[in-house]
Amino acid sequence: KNQVEQSPQSLIILEGKNCTLQCNYTVSPFSNLRWYKQDTGRGPVSLTIMTFSENTKSNGRYTATLDADTKQSSLHITASQLSDSASYICVVSEEGSNYQLIWGAGTKLIIKP
Amino acid sequence: DTAVSQTPKYLVTQMGNDKSIKCEQNLGHDTMYWYKQDSKKFLKIMFSYNNKELIINETVPNRFSPKSPDKAHLNLHINSLELGDSAVYFCASSQDGGLGYGYTFGSGTRLTVV
């Protein structure tokens, strides 16, 4: 069964600190992996998308990594800001079915001043 | 000039009622979706339309019926609402199956059935 699991479920860090969120998946055959940021009361917003051949991609202070062999991804946030408080969701697409995305439950990140 | 807009943002209604949620996108995307986000925060796809044609119809009760009058609109009608229908419903749109940054979500409609 295709699944996406994220850890930790929630994380609290101080403003200015770095953090790393994890995503493991069992989706096969793999097409691409996306990280989304979802603010409370808002829809998810895309941060990065990586295909099989990419193992790292950055978007400002966000850097995603992908190891397609071990089926793991991470999202690293550098120099966190209060506005980074949100849920971060890992989403994996199965090859040949870009219309269907398999969503993780997300990691709720809280940045404290 | 919101890219994907849904209305209403909040909807509280009694069991057994029929309600509709509307969605419009001004991005020129070919594909639109309805997702349900439950209390555990998982987003589950319900329906997908590509150029007004239904391409995904996940196992949802037939009380849910999507309607796409044109490729910029995808509405969701729900009959005989039940307590378990309470959730946040998100509309989204994408171009070329969403491979890229074109997958855009609306702000969600929080449905509460009492």
C-alpha cells in the first residue's frame, strides 16, 4: 500500500534555530516528491518538488533532500522565523498518475520567540 | 485577484440538509480537484476534473456530486449531510497534472454538520 509517513508529528523550536523534518514513503513506482507549507486556516502552498534524478532543491531558507534508494526525504529550515510556524506536508506522486497525490499527515512546526 | 477561490469559507448546517461549495480558478489551469482534510489532517482526493471531464472519482459516497460548468469552475454539491462529513474541503487546480509549481489550493471551506 502506498504510504507517506512524516516525523516528528510536531516540533517546537526557538526563532533563529534550524530544524529538519523527515518523510519516508513506500510509493512505487515513484514520480516526484513535494513539500508543502500549510498555514492555519489556509490551503497548502508548494515549497519544492523533486523528481527521481534530483537529490536536493532549495527555496530560500528551505532545502529539501531526496534519497530515492532509501525512499526518504527531509526538509531543512534555516534560521527559522515566526512566520515559519505552520504544518509541513510531504506529498508523493506515483509514476503515471500525476493527478493522484499521496499525502503525509504533516509535521506541525511552532516557532517561539 | 485570488488564484483559487472557494465559497463559503465556513458552513454550519444541520444533518440531512443539502449544501453546495463553489470553486473558481483564474489561472487558466486545465485540471481542478476537490480534497477533504479530516481531523487527522490527511488530505484525501475526492474528485478531479480535466477540461470539464471527470478523471478521478475516489470512493466517496454518492451523496457528493461534483459539477464543472467550465474548466474554471468546479462545484461540490452534498446531499443529505451527515455528521461524518464535517471537515475542511479544499479546491485546487493544476496544469499538466501538477508536475511543477502549478498546483494551487484554495483557502478551504470548513464544513460543520450539527
